[in-house]
Amino acid sequence: MTQKKVLTGISTTGTPHLGNYAGAIRPAIELSKTHDQAFFFLADLHSLIKCQDPELVNRSRLEIAATWMALGLDTDKAVFYRQSDIEEIPQITWLLNCVTAKGTMNRAHAYKAAVDENNAAGNDPDKGITMGLFSYPVLMAADILTFNADLVPVGSDQRQHVEIAREIAQRFNHIYGQEFFVMPQEVIDDETAILPGLDGRKMSKSYNNTIPLFLPEKQLQKSINRIVTNSLEPGVPKDPDDAHLFEIYKAFATEAQTAEYRQAFLDGIGWGEAKKMLFNLINDELKDAREKYYALMENPKQIEETLQQGAEKARIPAREMLRKLKDAVGLRNFI
Ligand code: TRP
């Protein structure tokens, strides 16, 4: 067990897929087992930047909460909550906004990418860009700094955001003359699997090539059957290192299973057979969780209660942090 506090936010857009599972959910749940203090939250305030369909916003957070619970996150031990339930976070966001350099936000990559796209299309550079997108990293800094997290496990696309959180923390500490915030550190695991999707490109909602995590068994099998392969016949040796099936298999298999699968490729296994093996492997890993997932989705009450309990726990340090910060900036009671 380590004393360091880990915290990560889970974006609540779309339905979780195998890539999210292998790349983020599974490693985070593992991490929660070795850390005494783990904070996991649904970044639902962030989701409003990308999605303005209330039904979708709500559906996605329910699905994602059910997913983490079904996969065995120990919600008694880890603090599991919705960002939007922690009312201190938007207030702390404002305090941080007031020390954040606009120039830093200009350089934040999600915003920059949107501007670049507008410029490339000959549009007004601000077209379709909200203040939500522009100041996204400040809200994320508040997520992290409210709890003084030490370690922030994220994908490499989030590295800059954690750097920005440090920059904001430093500025606040400097201006108000005290170590209110510790410097959070991003944890980016290069070993974590990045799965290819149905078409061989990285599995991602934006490529529309995902395999949803909890597809019913038959559909999971169908979906796996759609993963692209080359046209080599059964009996012809195949290069495992050039096969998407192999790459996905590896992310779910033990070393011994991987070695066996590799040998099967070299021995000329047919694609149909290779897909069957992949289906069986994934199905075995997920079937219990899938059952729990559907049971939870039928029982939103249990999810709601779990998240409210999580919010209660999270709000204890959040309240204390907000109190300290308000005092520091001069928002104090008069008597
Ligand atoms: N921006 C992160 C993502 O898109 C989600 C997130 C929001 C987050 N707040 C956070 C991650 C705080 C880590 C810490 O994946």
C-alpha cells in the first residue's frame, strides 16, 4: 500500500468499449488496490463541453458508473463520485481562473486543435468554440487540486492538462504565499495496451470502429468477426505481429496464452478459428462483469446511492479546501 493519493477523472461521453477497458478502466481499478487513497470520478461537468443532449449526457454517466462498479471497483475503499455532485469544484475553478494566464489557455491543445481546424476550413477561428472548451484545463486543475492528488493516471493526450494544473497550483501558492497545493504528477503508462478497432486504426469512438465492452454475447461474437484481417487461407502461416487479432488477444491473455496464440498463427490457423479463440478469451474475462452490469443498469437506485455516498466522502476534504482558499483570497466572514 502506498500513502500517495491517486485521482483520475473518467470522461462521460459515449459507451465504454474494449479499448477504454484495457487502456484505462482495468489499470485504474488495479491501481486502486495498491493505493489507500484512490479518487475516481465521472467528469460529467466536462461532458457538457462535448455533448448538449441531456438524455445522452445522463445515459452515459449511468452506463459508465455501472461499468466501473460491475468491473469490481471497490466503492467502499475508493472514493467514487460524480464531479457535478461536488459543489466546491466549480467554486474552486473560479478561484483558479482568477490566477490562470489566458496565454496558457491559448496553448492548450484541445482548444488549439479546434482553432487550427477552423483556420484550415477558412472559418472564423472562434467558430463553435465555447468558454467551456477554452477553460477546460482550469476545471480539470480544480478536479485535481481540490483533493491535493499526488498521482494522476491519464492517457498521454492528457499530459499537458496535468502540467497546466501544476502551473496553476504554483501560481496560486506563490500569489497567496502558502503551500495550499501539492504538485500533482501525471502517471502515463507506456505499457498500457492501445487496442486497434474493427478497421485496424486505434479503437476510438471518433473512428466509429469500437467494440462496446458489454455487448451481449452473440453480438460480441459478431463484432469480433468483423475485425479486419488479410486474405490468407487456413493452413498458410500468418505473421502475428502484423495481425490486429493478435494485438487484441495479447491485451487479455496470460503470457502462456499469448505464446500459444502466436504459435497457432505461425502454424497457419484460419482467421475464423483465430476469431473464435479471441471471442472465447474476451468473453471469459467479461461475462461475470457483463451480468453484473445489466443487473446494475436495471437498478439505478444502487448506482445513485453509491455515487451519493462517494460524494459525501469527497466533500469532506473539498469543503475544507474551499474554506482555506476562500480565506486565503480574502473572502472571509466579517466577524
Ligand atoms: N480530461 C480527462 C479526459 O478526457 C478527464 C478528466 C477530467 C480528468 N478531470 C480530470 C482526468 C482530472 C484526470 C484528472 O480523459
